[in-house]
Amino acid sequence: MAPRTIMDVDDKSLEGKRVLVRVDFNVSVSNGSVGEDYRIRMAIPTIEYLSRRGAKVILASHLGRPDGRDPDYTLAPVARRLQDIAGGAGIRVRFASDCVGPAVESEISQMGRGDILLLENLRFYKEEEANDGEFCKKLARQADIYVNDAFSTSHRKHASTFGAARLFDMRLAGFNLNKEVEYLSMMREKPPKPFKVIVGGVKIKDKIGALENLLPKADKVIVGGAVAYTFLMAKGVKTGKSLIDHERLPWAEKALAKYADKIMLPTDHVTAQSPADTSIMMVKGDIPDGMAGFDIGSETIEHFSEEVSRSNGAGMIFWNGPMGMFELRAFANGTINIAKSLALAYWRGAKTLVGGGDTLAALKKSGVAENEVSHVSTGGGASLRYLAGDEMPGLSVLDIK
Ligand code: ADP
Ligand code: MG
């Protein structure tokens, strides 16, 4: 069988080779300095694994959505942060002022074994997103081996995720991409039972495909956040002026009819006239006109927490979407309690997965440590697409289903 991950390749085949690694260094940069840098730290295992085996590690990433070569979107600050983290001990981290072309090629020809070179923003070329044939060739001829460690971009058919990758004989998954696929495929194909899904947040549109696939497999689907109000309205409960996705009401109705015994909905709510409103009202059942639900109520917290934290040492729980508007202290209780219950389930032996940009922020805010979750899915939208069974060009090019 052809090697699939960097671990499947013997060390000798990496030594002295130029390895192009697609990473996701799409971090926030302000005033020339990197803010949250977990995406850089996350790439360290793959980068150092290759570097220690004598590969010449060429890193490629996009940053933001620049319109051409816009200096505001340079990866130079990322290179500096990477130097701080990975440099030293004889390892040089260099930054190339471009991602393709003669200057880059000459820079690469001067690389020594174990050296690390970060290429400039791929999206300085519109050819990257257009998956342009010539651009793909230019990228590919700069290296001998292709590695993708950016699961979050694998739903895209871009040059660096697809077209250029195809031109390599050896195409491999990095550690992060591999781990993400391992967990998500387990959940999509054959989740350990009992399998529970916790869904919340607002964006039903983005989650519906994944839910379609997970609902039949799940033993329980716990619904909170704004998503719950669309379900409650579909059930005929009064929702006041809570956020509703009217377009998806018929879908919610159908899901309720088909999976009535699986779906758990909130029975009480923390309501207010608006998020800024300081006079908060606890409501059981129907929400009065003029009020909106911004968090699950205490009775619901009790029911949900009991269901989430109960575990006989087996099974899997997937959480995507906060239970309320957790950014505001007044509406954070539901989310914090669910995060803690999930951590308890983990300690009792369940496999737990958390995904979604806001959900990860909420987890952090809840004081649950990263090692109290089996897998923190950083794939964002790509993870939901994968769970929905959508086409993933960046994975198929690695022969991953
Ligand atoms: P994720 O990024 O984890 O996938 P979403 O983007 O779908 O999650 O939703 C997150 C947002 O949902 C948060 O900003 C939160 O404030 C909001 N939210 C959660 N519950 C409610 C609610 N009842 N009413 C309005 N907004 C809500
Ligand atoms: Mg979000």
C-alpha cells in the first residue's frame, strides 16, 4: 500500500528531500504581530518530524483574503513567530519574499538539511484559488514530496491543496490532518455507542448536512443555542423574538417527526428583550412576545448535563455550537455547564469531540482544559463538510476518503 502519512515513509526517503508542507497559518495579525498562535504551535510536530529527519521543509499557507500582493497580508510576522518557536538548536527558519518564482527557487537551492523555509502568502496570486495549471506546476517543481497538514483547507480545490499536490508522486498527510480524519471518520462511519450529538449556535445552514448524516446514527441529539428555537417553533412552542431560521423550519419539522425520541429540546430559557437588556427573565415553556431566548434555563441545564455526563465508560459525544450567547456573562451558564459535563463524560471514559470556532472559544472560557477533551477539531467548516459527506479535494488527492 502506498504511504499515506509522513510516519509511513522510512527516514531515508525524507533525508535531504525538499518537502512542500501545506499548513494553515491563517492567524490574526495586527500591527505586524501575530495574535492567537495555536495554528503555528499545532504545525510544530509535523515540521519538526520532517526537519529532524534531514528534510528541507518548505511551508506554504494562505493568510486572509488579499486582493493581489497586499503587504497587510504578508506572512512575515508568522515567520518571526515560527523562528521563536521552532528555531534554534541549529535549525534556521527563513522567510521567502514570494511563494513561486526564481527568487524562491534560488532560496530553496541554498537550503540545508533540516532547514525550514516559509513561503509568502499563496493568495498573493489569484492563481492559487483558481487552481491554475501553470501556478500548480511552479509550486510543485520546487519540491520532491508533498505533505498536507491543513485539514481546514481540504474542502477547497486550490492549487496548494489539490492541483499542485496531484503533480507529486509522493503525497502524504501530516499529523494534524491525519488525526482529524481519524476522529471524524470514526464518527461519520461507525461512532462508538452510545453516540450523542450536542448542537447549538446559530448557523443551521452550515450544520444541516452534518446533522443529516449524524441523526440516524445518534442515540441522542441535544439541541440548544439559537438552533433550538427553530426546532421549538417547528413543534408549535411560542418562541417570541428568538432567532429563527425560517428557511429551515420544514427541515426541523421533518427531523422532529422522524427522530422524536432522540431529540432533546430546552424546556426553559433565559430571556431578555435584547442581548443588551439587563432585566433578564427566566421562562418555562412558551416565550412571551417581545422576549428572546439567549440561553438554556436551569431545568434544561440539569437535563442536558445529566444526559451528557452520564457515561458507562464507552461511547462518543460530539459538540458543535454553544448553548447560548455565551460571550455575555448573563447568557453563558448553559454553555459553561455543558462544557463541564462533557469533561466529566471524558473522565468517565467517553470519547469526546468538540468543533466549531465559537464552540472552541466557549470551551476555553468554560475553564475546561484541552486535555479534558479527546479531540479538539480545528477543521472548522471543513470538518462539517466532511461529516456531511461532501467532496474533499484535498483529501482525495491524498487517497483519503
Ligand atoms: P460555531 O462557530 O461553534 O460553529 P455558530 O457560529 O453556529 O457556532 O454559533 C455561535 C454563536 O451563536 C455565538 O456567537 C453565540 O452568541 C450565538 N448564539 C448561541 N445561542 C444563541 C441564542 N439563543 N440567540 C442568539 N445567538 C446565540
Ligand atoms: Mg461560528
